[in-house]
Amino acid sequence: MKMVAPWTRFYSNSCCLCCHVRTGTILLGVWYLIINAVVLLILLSALADPDQYHFSSSELGGDFEFMDDANMCIAIAISLLMILICAMATYGAYKQRAAWIIPFFCYQIFDFALNTLVAVTVLVYPNSIQEYIRQLPPNFPYRDDIMSVNPTCLVLIILLFISIILTFKESNSNHTSTGQPRVIPKSIWVGIH
């Protein structure tokens, strides 16, 4: 019998919130479910009452429409897809079916790659942040305060924020996929087939 240190066992079976990988995956899936459900409710209310969320081109400072019906329907479809993916991950973790977690894991990888590209863009084109802030509507909250911050300091703040988010996302996606494999005794396996 091989002796294993308690901290080794704890580290291999726990994620960043100090809970078991299965529990962490369920909590993460439920958290994403709640966020996507709120987004879906906001999108549906905007579709039901377009005047409530409609911005004119003068308010946006450009010659384009922010959200038309086609974009709204695409956003609703993406939100429904995300709810399905998060429900699958939660169900897969609850019932210990690893295949149900794979779409959520793929989404996590895609999201991590996209956030990494944003971080690289901020690092390579630091002036693009100030230009983006200048294009925001004049009534955007804290627009003038953000514009008054030193551009180098603003880039460092944004990179620090993105780094924290990427670290958290990497930690969660890594632990979501590295749970202990479920061992099925041969007698049960033969009985299934």
C-alpha cells in the first residue's frame, strides 16, 4: 500500500474554491447558467420592448444601429446555446458523465483564447484603448474619469484585470477537465453490454 501525503490528495481533487472537482464543476455550471439566464431575460425584454434599449446614432456617436432584430435573434440563440452547454456540464458533473462536460470545456478553451487575443491586442496597440474610450457616447458613466488616467497606467490596469480573469478561467477549465476518472468494475461493465 502506497502512502500519499494528505496535501497531495487534496490538491489533485480540489479546484480554486477549495472544493472537490465535481462540486466545483457543478458550481461553475450553475454560475454560468444563472448569468446566461439573466442575459437571456435582458435580451427577451429588449426584443419585447425595443424602444427601451434603442439608442439613436447620435447617442452612439456613429452612423450605425447598435442592435437590430437580426442581431438580437442571434444573441438570443447564442444565449440559449450557452444555457444548454452549461446545463449539460452541470448534469454531466452531477451524474459523473464526462462526455457531457466536453462542450463546456471547449467553450472554456475558446473563451480563454479570445481573452488572450484581447490581452495581446491591448499590449500591442495600447493607444487603441484611448481611441475606443473616445468613441463611447458622451453620457457613458465614468468616461471622462477614464480618459483622464495616464494611458500607460490604463494599459497596465486593463492587463492586470485581464490577467486575473485569464488565471481564474485557466484554473477553472483545467480543474473541470482533470477530475479523477471513474473506475467501473469489470462485472458491472460486462453487465452493461
